[in-house]
Amino acid sequence: MAGFCFNINIGSINIGSIENASAFNIGRNFLREFDSMTKTNQGLGNISGSNNSFPSNTNYVEDPDGLDMWCGSPDGREKEMIDRLKEIL
């Protein structure tokens, strides 16, 4: 995933991009709950020959993980959400 496309110039400091779990802080800073989570599913394959056409291409990714990463719930109802996931799995 690409970061924001911008340049920040402060005197002789040049920042080309800020992405993922990056931060640029000046002054007295106290960072709290600074998290970065990511998950990527991707496939790899080959297409060979000439005049190939894929008008109704369908992709399937087998991802057996019921829960890839836990970020917590915004309202603090983690136990209820975990119990519901256990019922599904």
C-alpha cells in the first residue's frame, strides 16, 4: 500500500512520504495507542500464449484464518465478539 503522495519541507528536512506505522513529530510529543495492523492475501500465476481473453475472470483466495488480527472493539465488548466468532467457527 502506498503512503500519502506529498512532500513536506521544513528547512533542510525533506519528507517524501509517511506510511504504515510512521510518524514525524516536532516538539514535545507523547504518542499513545499508536498502532499499525495489516493483512495481505495474494495469489501468483502465469498466463501464456497469444490472444488471451478473460471476460468473466474469477479469483479465489483460500484463507482459513477465522481471525487474522485482533484490534479490539470500539465499544469494549471484546468477550461478546469473541463468543460470537467461536459460534461461527
